[in-house]
Amino acid sequence: MKKKVFCIMAYSGAGKTEVVKELEKDGYSVLQSYTTRPQRHKNEWGHTFCKDEDYENFKSKDEIAAYSQIEGYHYFATKKQLLKSDIYVVDPVGIEDLKKRMKDIEFVVIYLKVDKETRMERMQKRGDDAIRILSRVNTDGLKFKKKRYDYQVINYDFGKAVKIIRSIIKVESKC
């Protein structure tokens, strides 16, 4: 049986980070992807912040398993990270990369759905300015046009969304 990694995919502001933080409490290993973008705030969770040189070093050694560029910044995960992880927050471009590069892992894609107005409110609450919010909404609109997923979970009721995802992981882990 192939190793499974559960990919959480959603537009910016849909609640991906909060959902996977909750799943991590259950003992799942959540991949902290690399990014060259600046931290939003001190102790920001979900990424390992690095420099462009670090990205180039991983790339030159063919260690990157998934890659995406958002607003000029590199976002990526390494093959080693994936082999140690159960859950990975990733966009559609990164998922395509994973499926091409990591044939020995099965990826189960869970899409968190939330309407644009709610996402924009959430981004504002986390401190994003209006220009950044509009930029992310536009960027996401392009990246997510051809999104493919195995499950869709509505995320207006956080507890309910997490419960559904836990159930999906439990069932899929038995297959």
C-alpha cells in the first residue's frame, strides 16, 4: 500500500492553516512548506521562511517535490518533507507538481470552500492590507481555474469542517 498524504487546498483566507493546526493536535505530521516571502508576523506558523539562495540550493540538488510561485515568492516542499508528512497545505499548481514528481505517494486532495467575501474578511482580520487582499484574490482566481480535488469541505463552521476532514482521513487511511 502506498503512503498517503492529504493535501489541503483552498483559496487564501479559507482557513487552511487553522484547520491543519487542529489536525496536528491529533498527531498528524503537517508539512511546514518553505517560502521566500516575508513573515506576516513573528512566530507565523505553517512555513519555514528562507532566502532565494536556499530555494536555488534545493532546486540545484533536485530536492523539490512541489513548487508554486505566488506574488513573485517561491513556495515549495522537499521530497524528504513529504516522506515524513501526513498533511500538506498546497495550491493546485503544487499538486500537479507532486503528482508528476512523487509517484510513490498517493495524494488525497481536500478542497476547503468558502465564498470570496468571507475570505476577504478573514484576510483583513489577519492583517492583510487591501492591495494584498485584491492581489491574492486575483492570483487565486487564475491558479484555481483548473482545480481538481477528491473531496470538498465547506468551511463556515470550523468545528464541523475539521470533523468532516478527520472522517475523510480516517476512511481514506483504511483504503
